[in-house]
Amino acid sequence: MTLGQRIQKGRKEAGLSQEELAEQLGVSRQAVSRWENDNGYPEMEKIIRLSQIYQVSLDYLVGNEQEKSGEDISEKGWYVSNELAESFLAHQKSKFMKIGICFLLACVSSVFSYMNMYNNVGDVISTFIIIVAIILIISMVISDNPYKKIWTEPLVFDAEVLKRLRVTFAENKKKYKIMILGGAFVFLIGFLFLPDFYWTVPEDLQYIWYALGDAVQGIGGCFAIYTWGIWRAYRLLTMNEEYWRRKKKK
């Protein structure tokens, strides 16, 4: 049974229409319909809310309570269904996008401090941006992490699921490398190269040059952090068996 089938089954058993379920989840009816037809996957926060509404375990909803050829999956590791893998990857993308944005905001805040004018308006804007970044970081720290087991336990996959993940990673690996290196290169341009050439700019405009350097740092760093997070998540899933084999040898 797929995640979509479980969502539909639980909704009907709870006596809810798609509209009523959508209202409780804060999404559109079309989103619920797509989930039930396996044309999309809800975020993990929505899956947790669904388990609460249906009064079923999270493991049941994502497929971790399945039996596989009579084997006890729990003895080998934590079972990762296709739906759980997709949800984990989406969670990691969202997480590292937020981290990258925090880094970008920290760099951009200094841009306004360089442009401090009009009765310290620049400092006010800079402080506000820092506050937004701090709030974003705190929200990530205090939010629940439903994927702790993926990081701390061996994983078990269906052969087709693991094959699909490895094929997807192999197809995108070169692109991810280029994106990470490109982001790091842009960051270093802003961090090392631009500041060294401040003397090429008229003195009354040098603050703009420094501000440009910080903005370039933020953009490059944000790009590299986000892509590295995706790379890291795929490596964890596709090379989990090798990772635990090495860990046991140590």
C-alpha cells in the first residue's frame, strides 16, 4: 500500500471529505487529491499531522510497519520506503535552503551597515535583518526532527527504491559538484578578491565596493550550502550500507 492509499484510507475511516481534511491541514483540496493519487508527497510536518488526525502511528503512515518476505526488518535496520525517502530529501532541501538564507542575510546585513546614512537608517535595517536570521535559526533548532533514525541507524530499502535513488544521484552528481564549487568560488571572489581591489574605486564610493563584496559572499555561500545539503542527503541514502560497514570495522 502506497502513502497515497494510506492517506485516502485514513481519511475515509475518519469520515472526512478531501475539503475537510485539507482545511485541517491548511492546504488546498487539490493538494490532498494529488497526495492520494501519488502525484506528490506531503511535507513531513503534514505527515505528522495526518498521523495525529487519523490516530495511527507515523511508522504505519510512511510504510515502516510493512513486512518484507517474512523477515524482521527491524533487526537489519530502519526501513525506508519510497515515500519516506522523498519526504526526507524534501526536508533536507528545505532545511539547507533556510541555512543558506540565514548566511545570505548575515552577509546582506553588513551591506546596509556600510551604507549607513539618513540618520542611521542603514544600521536599523542591518539590525532588523540580523533579527530575522536569528529567528529563522531558532525556528529550525526548536522544530522536531522526524528523521533522527535516518542519521543514527542502518537503513533498509526495497531494491527498486535504492536503485532509483542511486540512478538519480548518479545523474545529478556532476551537476551538484559544479554547483558546490561554483558557489564556493563566488564566495571566495567576494571574500578575498574584491576587497583587495578597493583602491580601484574612488574613495567616496569604496563603501559600495565593500558592500558588493559582502553581497557576493552571501550569494555564493548560500548557493554552496544549499547544494551541499542535497549532496549530503543523497550520499547518506545511497551509501548507507558502505558507511555502516566502515563504522563496524572501526
